[in-house]
Amino acid sequence: GANTNKFFPIKQQECRSKLNLPPNNYYMVFTGRFYDHHGIIEFLNIIPKVLQQNSRIKFILIGDGNVKMHAEKQAEFLGIKDSVLFPGEIAHDLISIYLNAADFCLMFIVGKNHNLLSPIKLFEYWACSVPVITNRGSNIAKLVKKLNAGLIIDLDNPEKSANAIVHLLNDEHARKTMGENGKIFVLNHCTWEKTAQKIEKICKNTISK
């Protein structure tokens, strides 16, 4: 679950000011490890199509990992390095500031083991009331669709995905509704306290058998 004492909504412009981010851009944020199954390389190929429609969109990809250097080279090759920021590892206390500065958070899972991964990062995004962009085909996408808490795209269709992203960026009401839907779900089901209660119940049921 999410630690809602650390991850909770903060005013977007306040967070952008703290991070010295120009206030009138759009921001998409990824946090985590740069691994193949996180689909960052695939998403980078969509970004040029997005920027063709709106050059005020910035992508902040936070963290480190074995494909980070590949991602940086890919951004340079695609001519998008001025729009894609790679801050590296950051202090944990800053993560919620970056999330709350975002219009969307990014969570892609590709490969055959995509349904075995923990969605804690997803719950942290939603705890901050930020909608997510994810890719079709995983259990996370099914949950996003069920809750109407983000956008589901096809990583192998850059043009269609870029159109969907830009369309939703232009619909502030829809974005806020999606973020609120995600936050409500986390508060009702996926806080540390709720998760502890579920584990306690499982343990009690196991012992009583």
C-alpha cells in the first residue's frame, strides 16, 4: 500500500515553485528503476509525436537502473533531450513533491511477467491525486480502466498514443476526475493501515484453520 502520511495531494503550483519548474508547462513524471520491463524506451519513441502537438510538455524520469544510459542516448537520438529530464536518484522526501507537480504520472509494464509486479508506485501516484498513463495488457491497465483513474495507451502505436495524451492534457476536468478516482480508491483500500488490516485478517484466518 501507499504511505499516505508521505504521499498526499499538495498544490501543484506550490510544488513546481519548490522545484524551480516553469509553472505553465505540462509535466509527466516517472519514478523508479530503469529496467526493461518498465517500458521507458518504448515510451520515449512516442514523445516526438506528443511534442509535435504541444512543445510545452516536459517529461521528468526519476531514478537509476541498467537501461538509464540507453534511455538518455535514445532521447538524444530522437532529438528530445531538451524536453526529457533525467534527475537521477533523488531524496525520498522530494518524490511526493515531484508527483504533485505532475499532470500525469507514468507507469508502464511490459514483458511476460508484467502481472507479477507490485503496484505500490501506482498507489503512491494516486495517493497524490495524480492520474496515470499506463500501457494496455496488464492487470494495472484493467484497474485503471475500472476506476477511470488514468489513460491507457498502446506503446507500439506512437501516433495514436500521442493523440490520446494531448487530448487528455487539454481536458483539465477529466484529469482531475481521474486523479480523484485514484485517490479515493487508495484511501479506501490501499493505505498502509488498510493493507495491514488485510494481512492481519489473513493471518487470523490461517491460524484458526
